[in-house]
Amino acid sequence: MRKLKFKMKQLLKMLCQHVLFPLVYKLNSFQPVNKNKIILADAHNEKCPPHMKPVRDALIHSDYDVQEYFFDLGKLSVFSGMKKMLGFMRLYAGSGCVVICNNFLPVAACKKRKETKVIQLWHGCGAFKKFGYDASDDIPKDYRGNVYKNYDIVTVSGKYCAPFFRSAMRLGKGIIKPLGCCMTDRLFDREYINLCRAKFKQTHPDAEGKKVVLWAPTFRGNAGAARVVGEQYIDRLADTYKNELYVIKALHPMSEGGTGVPRTPSAEQTPQDRRRSREDASELLVCADILITDYSSIFFEYLLLDRPIVFFVPDYEEYARDRGFYLDFDSLPGHIVKNNNIDDAVRILYNVVSRDEKETSDANESQTRVLRQKFCEQYMSACDGHATERIVKEISR
């Protein structure tokens, strides 16, 4: 029964994508394109996503007619979700520009008018785990057409990343542009960094005098049943070494209890459960002394701060087999911990995160620092504090 429901749901989505949405677009294409109208759209957030906000803030104070079209499809009924997407198609038909930063299927539902520009900011830096058409489970197998159709520009964090995005999105040359990730601009803003640290000190007083460890994993599975791996290890680390380490979790928004979808604190929850972050992950990055992640592209952003990184991947063999990477995992610029025995893994993690990189003369530590700089130059070359400026110029052309 569940399999039948899923099939019916997919069939309905395809009918909407290839029949209803194009029809609504066509019926609204009699109006001239308003080159001054810019639609900012996302179907995963009820407000402007962090990876779009700097561009949004720049445009909102310009002479453009900026319309925000944000909704969380996962929280809406089928009818409400359909209504939202049909509303987008009506706006899309007469807009000069559409800006998105996640997969947004309505954009690809029709043959768009040449006067309309679609800009995909994407939501991550670098090119780490395989995605899109390069991954086995990103695109529904019964989807017809290209989900990345109609893109005029896809912004990436560096020139080196372009071939991987072209492959994943099945797009031609000239569309992928190394304009940088607008959200990284704030990591070059000293005032922003100081404000984040002051806020962290106020909201996390227990962190005083301890090394701040940020755990920021990606999710496993699909958006409908997302989960994280390794939380019990991180909880053990936090509990065992609570006098030395202050561990805070910034889970992916798709995962249960992730950033933006926090669990409600209860008497049964541990302090670590209650420490699941409600803050913007970028705010936490500038406050963390060390980052623990797995396959998340957040590590590319952290490279800009030149601080230690640990890749904790207890499910490495399975993930590498099922998803795969665009780089050699064992060459990553940080300590890699693949051990899945909880006692051994926690001991290794502690030994790594408790080190003071600045005081050690260990040759391996020095090599890791050099590797961080190399990765940053390679993958983040367009993230120099001026990405928003360049992207807005492209929109204005």
C-alpha cells in the first residue's frame, strides 16, 4: 500500500510538472516580461534562506521590484503546496529574473521566456559528495527532463568546482560561474565576527574557558526521511570531557532536530540535546575553535577561517559505496576518523580536538595546515568578501 501511494504521488508530481505548471505558465505569458521584477524563491524555507540573504538584502535596497516567494513544501498539504507552486508559475511568466538557492522544480517545468533570467546560487561551497545526476538517489528515477533546466547562471565558490557542477547538473559551458558564495562574505567582516562572538558568549555562558567544538554533519537518506549518523558518539564525547570541551550541534535543517527545526527541551533530555543549535550555522562557525563534520560542504566555508577540521565518518564504507565523492577523501585537509567502535572513536576524537595546533611542532599537523590553505585556494578562490557584489552585477546585466 505504501509503495502504491508513493507511486501515485510521483505520478501526480509528474503530471503537475509536465502538464499543469507549463499550462499555467503559458496562460500567463501574454503579459510582457517586467525586467525590473525579481522573484526570490525557495520551497524548503518559510523565510529567506541564509545562502540567499546577502543577495536579498542588497536587492531589497535597490530600485528593483523584489518579491519574496518562500514556503516549506514539507509543512504544507498537497493542496496548499500546489497552490503555492501555481502562484509561482504565474509570477515566473512575467518576471525579469528568478533567484533560487536549492532545487526548485517549478523553474524547470516549462520552456521559459528568453527575457527571463534564472540564477541558481546553490546552497553549498566546493564540490565534495556527488549530487544531482552524478548521485544514485538525488533525482527521482521516473522524472522526465532535467531538473536543472532553464538555469542561466549557477554560482560556485571557485573555478575548480565548475566541471563537477556541469556534470551533476548536466549543463553546458558558460552557465557555471565562479562568482563566489554570497554567504561567505560575512566571514571577512570583522564587525560581524565580533557580534557573533559576543552573542555566543551571552547565549552559551557554560562555554567560557573551554574549547568550543562544533559538530555540523550532513544528513543521510532523502528529504522525506532524513537522519544523521554519529550523534551518540558526539554525545559521549561531550559528556565524558564536559570540563574541557563545549560541544554544540548544528544539524542539517532536513534532519529531525536540525538547525531551524530544534527539538523542544524536556526534563529527559541531556544538556547536549538541549544544545542543538537554533543559530545560523555561519554564526557558530566563527565561534568554534574546531569543526567536526562528515560529508558536509560546510568545511569549505570553515577553510576561510583557517582553523582545525575533523572528519568523523563512522559509516564511511557504506557512504562511499552508495554516494561517492568528487575528491580523494583521504586527502582532505584535516584529521579523518573512520572508527565506528564508540569507545575507540571517542578516545581518538578527544585526542584530536584537545590538541593545540598553534603549539605543536608535529610534522603531520604542519602538513595539515598547509593542506588547508591549498584546499582553500583551490575550492574557495572566488570567496573573497565580494561575492554578493559580483552576483548583483550579474543580475543587473
